Amino acid sequence: MKKITPWLHDSAYLAPLSPACRMCAKGSKMVVLVTGLCSIKCFYCPLSFKKGGTDRIFADEWELDNEHDTEKLIREAEYIDATGAGITGGDPLVVWQRVKTYITLLKKTFGESFNIHLYTSALKNAAHLPDLVAAGLDEVRFHPLPQTWSNMEKSPIKKTIQHMIDSTVNVAIEIPVLPKKEKEIFSLVSWADQQGIRWVNLNELEFSERNCNAFLRRGYRVKNAISAAVKGSQETAVKILKISQTENLSIGVHYCSVSFKDGVQLKNRIIRRANHIATPYDVITKEGTLIKGVIYPSDRSLASLLCLLQKTKKIPSRLLHLDYEKERIEIAAWLLEEIEPQLTKQGYRCFIIEEYPTADRLEVERTPLPAL
């Protein structure tokens, strides 16, 4: 009998485990949201209002200007030393030709070992999946709708799944764990095992701004005060793992927790990115965020402030940066703490900030100088 292997941050699995999941744990999988468009409307879809239902493209947090803006796609992969990419949506098959272009480009740039998986409901343009496999797609993760979990023989995507099983691509099932749906989910897992599918990924259900009202109407609640995970989802997943173990199934079953996504996948990815994009004036924290000083001008221009710092304060240019986008000067935090009293007297506003090294540069903390 196979053993249930406890993994990172409450995740667990019955072997085998997808290579793509191991890459996610290392933070080396680039997430490519190739479109927010989808042919169905799942009540549990976690996409934000900004992304869901729109034809926008993101490489991790970096939005591409359009589908031809492949430079950002490649640069993001380089910034995190990516060993693979997960193509998601929306439903990627809605824009299957775009997906084919990206798969071809990524394989050409990073080599055949660059692992690419795709997540799809396969209800639209499924006939083009062989085109994507021919371009280099390594794994297809099918998302059957909940109403079909108990009877996949009548699922509209049954034949597509079986056709893919007979091809060279790895085939998986990936679904959210709806609380108290043990019977339905195990029926799906058992069917997948009988078909010879390699693995099933069970994702802990998670509240988002977009699905919140739908969850509350169904009686879902968060499991604790510090998590967005749905109460009961983890317990249901653990039961599925135990039943699958008892039944001695051959298929791999992986439960992926919300805390795994935040505390392992995201954390390790931003650490990898920080090590690539950090400047000499940035301090990288153990969480991968960047600490720096910032100065906002009073009635002077940014250029004159930069000149003042370089000539009067003798700050080396490598420890300074004029940020036109955010209209500020960035500077080494330890240097700003030394010169802040003189700058404050001249009307400048000074802060020590902590931000993510991601393309959106999300700020997580700001401390004014002098400290209040």
C-alpha cells in the first residue's frame, strides 16, 4: 500500500507527483495567464475582477502589452530562472493559437526540457490540443465540471481526455476541493485511475474578491482568521487521500493547500526574482521582498534632487535611481537614514519601504523618516 507523503505547508500526496508540482515548490514555474476569457462561468473561479472575463495576458505579475509582446514573457522566465511554465486562464484553449505560439517560443528559447503544462475545461477548441502537444506541451490538466464528477462516462470531455491519454502528453485532472463532496470527488479519482491518468491535483478552495458572494450564498466560510481558504476543504481532501490509499489506486493524488501556494510557491518564486533584479541599493529579506529608501521632492524636480544627492551629499550613482514612474528617488536605506535630517529640513519626504520584486512592485510596508 502506498504511503501518504506529508509535504510543504499542509500539502500531501500519494505518489506519483507531477514534475510540474515539484517545480512550483521551487518557485521555478512561471505562471502564464494567457487570457481571462473562458467558455464557462464556474462559481468558484478565483480570478480577480481585473483578469477574469478579459482578454489580458500576464507572465506572473507582469502584464504583456498585447499577445505579440513576447519580450516580457521571455524576460520574466529569465528573471526567475524558470524551468517551466504553467499556462492558465480563463481557458487557454479559447486562444489556442496564442498558446501554440508561446509554447513554441518557450521551447525554442529554453530547450525541450522546459516543462510546460496547461489547465483547461476543454469545452471549446479541444480539437486543437494535438496541435499544442506537437508544439511541445508536456502536460494537460483537465478540469471537469462538478456536475460530471460522479459520472464521467457522460462527460462532454470524456473522449478528449481519452484521446490525450493515447498521445505522448502527460494527462492529469485538476479540480478545487468542494467541502463535503467526498463521494463525488472520489468517483472522479477512481474513474481517472481506471483510465490510466497519471495524477489528480486537488486544490484547496479559496475565497477571492470575485467568488466571495457566491461562496457566502452557499454557506462557505473561511477556515480561520488569517486564511482565505474555505473551511472544510482541507478535511475533504485528506479524506480523499485516505480513501485512495485504502483502495490502493495507482494514480497519483496531490492535495495542494492555499498556504503552499502563498508560503512556498510564491515565496520561492519572488526570492528567485529578487536575486536577479535587486540593485546595489536594495536589501533582500528572507521572504524575497526588497527594502530601500525613497525620497519625494518638495518644489524641486527629480533631476535637481538627484543632482543634489550626487554632488552635495556625495552619494554614488550606483546607490541611487530616479524613478519617473513613481516620481521619486530610490536610495540605499542605510544612506537615507544618515542624510534624512537635512533632507527633511529642506522639505523632502523620506521613507523606508518594503516591496515585492515582482513587476507590479507591490508595496507591503512604508515607514516614514523620521520615525513617528
